[in-house]
Amino acid sequence: MNAISLFLAAGLLSTPQAGPRTIVPVFAAIDTAPTLPSADDVMSQAKTRAAAEHKNILLVFSASWCGPCRMFEAFLKDPETGPIMDKYFVDARLDVGEKPDDTRHSNSPGAEALRASLKGADAGYPFILFLDPTGKPIVNSFCPSGCTPPGENIGYPATPGEIVWFMKMVHQAAPAISAKEAKVIQAWLEKRGHA
């Protein structure tokens, strides 16, 4: 229970319409999960921006409780790797898999259906895709070989095989990426990964 709820319950807050001991749920919305933009809205904005900027889309399905998702967010925001990823991709993030009893987080409306349509319903988190500006998939984070086990979602690329697959994904979705830029991304992941 937050401080405002405690004050309301104790009768320390009141409104002009109520007496000093009347509990008024003035701040009831504080304990509810936020309403996020719908998957359709997020994708529409990403497609518009990708077309205007001549980039592809990096679509990430993640959850607030997911440690590897937070690691991937750190990768995208890092001053070394973030500008490189931003140079080639429009970032689109959708929340999925939030716990039903979580009052602070919610799924992006329509995100579960979109993830399922992109063959990622059982992928785990994060599920990463690169899409063209029209939203057509280029490549996803299901590693066909070289990962353990093959065919599984790599999530955050941490092991050597996962990093190799992620770099193949990046090269496939951004063929113009320079060898120097790719080396920065790979070195960053290798430094922060785990075997």
C-alpha cells in the first residue's frame, strides 16, 4: 500500500464534499497498471518512421520481470551500441507475458496476437525480430544451428553461439553495417555475455 492509500485509509485526506473521516478513492488509479499503446499503434508508428528514415524495424517482445529483456534494453541504450543500432533500425517494443496480478505492468493490447502471428507465441523473452518497413519479417531470434538447443529463441544473445546468430541477424537486416560497427556490437555482447 502506498503512502497516499495509507493517508486515505487513516482518514487524513479529505475532499470538500466529504467529512474529515470519509474515505474517498481519489487516488484509486495509482494502483492500476498503465494502459500501453496498442500493438497496432506501435507498429503503425514504427512502419511510418522506418519508411521515412529508410531503415528496418527492430521489434522486441519483452516483459517487465524478464532479466534478459532488461539486459537487451541496456544493450540498445548503451552509448557504444545504441547509436549503431539506431543508425540502421527503428526500435519497437511491446510488453507481453505480464502477470495477471501485477498492478504496475500490463501487456500492450494486441501484442500477444501479433507475437503469435509472427510465430513467437512460445518463444520466451525477449523475442526479437527484424522487419522491413512494411512489417514483413526478415529474420527472428530462433537460432537454426550453433546454439543449444538448435531452433530455440536466443533471447538476449549471451553465449558464443547466440552472439554469432544475433550478428547474422544484424547483417541480414542491415547489410550496409560496416565491419567496424559490427565489431563494436559483437565485442560489447562478448564482454557482457556468459558461457
